[in-house]
Amino acid sequence: MQYRRVAGNPVTIRTMATAAAGAILIGAGAAAMIRATIGVTPWDVLTTAVSARTGLTVGTTGALLSLVAFAACAPFGRLPGWGNLVTMVGVSGAVDLGLAVLGEPEPVVGRVLLYGLGVPVVCFGVALVVLADIGVGPLEMVMLVATDRSVPLVRARMVIEGTTLTLGWLLGGALGLGTALFAVAAGPLIATSLRMQRATVRRRAEVAAPPLRS
């Protein structure tokens, strides 16, 4: 069997810094969504459930579940790289720090505002990780294992997300209306964030490029 890491950009200080910044934003946004108690991402439905049952922090739980997913993918030829480690540590640390700092707002308006802040922060962070392109998350790694075996990508993603969500719900995770809203809003927000970031990178490259001599 041929073992391989996910193809992407070279691991450099710049790409690692971009991935780390994205991971920190994902963790901070996830913490805001958890504290809002309106609903969290499908992945955090599972992490909050396991965290509540084990007594571990949400960030630690997410890191351990990520390691389990990566280990499960290894026999199928997919190995994590430094980008996966940077993202995992960044998200784990940021979500635990965010939960330690943020309180749970009492008024409904405060909870809605906190949720409304958390969703775009998560999506912007995801876009940064995508832009860095030096590693994928645990669910994406499982998806790649499935597509390696000719499972259509959309079907694989739906099954993986559905399984994660269902398992988290059965274990008592923080499932709510906000989970469904996130599922609807995440795609457009991530796509918009990615376009903005790529446009910024292009403008910086144009400014840095030396003028052409006639």
C-alpha cells in the first residue's frame, strides 16, 4: 500500500502562520457559538458531547478525536502532516481559551449576537486554512479515504457529516437551530472569505512585483 500525505502547498513559515491564524479563528468562533447555546458546528456537536461525558475540555476532546480519525485513516494510505498538527493545536487551544474567557450571555439578544459573531469568524478561519493548503481536518481526511475508493465526494461528505452529527446528538451534544443555520450559511461565507483573501494576496503580489522595463 502506498502511504501519502495530502498534496498542497509547501510547509513554510508563511503557510504555517496562515494555517495557525485560521485555526485560532476557528477555535475562537467555535467557543463563541458554544457559549451562545443556539447551536454549534456538526463537529462540535460531537466534541461537546464527548467533553460532557468525559470531563475533558472541548479543545482537548477535539484534538483527541482528530488523532483518532487520523489514526483510522493511516491504514488506508492517508497520513497527516505538519499542517494537520498546527491546525489541530491551534483550534484546540483557542476553543479552550475562548470558553475560559467568554461567559454565557443571559439575554437572548446577547446570545444571538455572540452566535452571529462566531459563525463568520469560524468561516473566515476555515478560509485561511484552505488558503494555506498544508493540511486538512479530520473529517476531510476521512472524506479523502472514501474518495480514494471511488465514493463520490458529495455523498462521502454527506455521510460523514451526518454520522458525526447523529453520533454527537445521541451522546447529548449541543445540537440546536444554530447548527442548521451554520450548515446553510457556512458555504457562502467561506467562499466569500476565500475570494477576499485571494484577492488580497494578488494585490500584495502585484505591489511587490518589480515594474517591467520597456
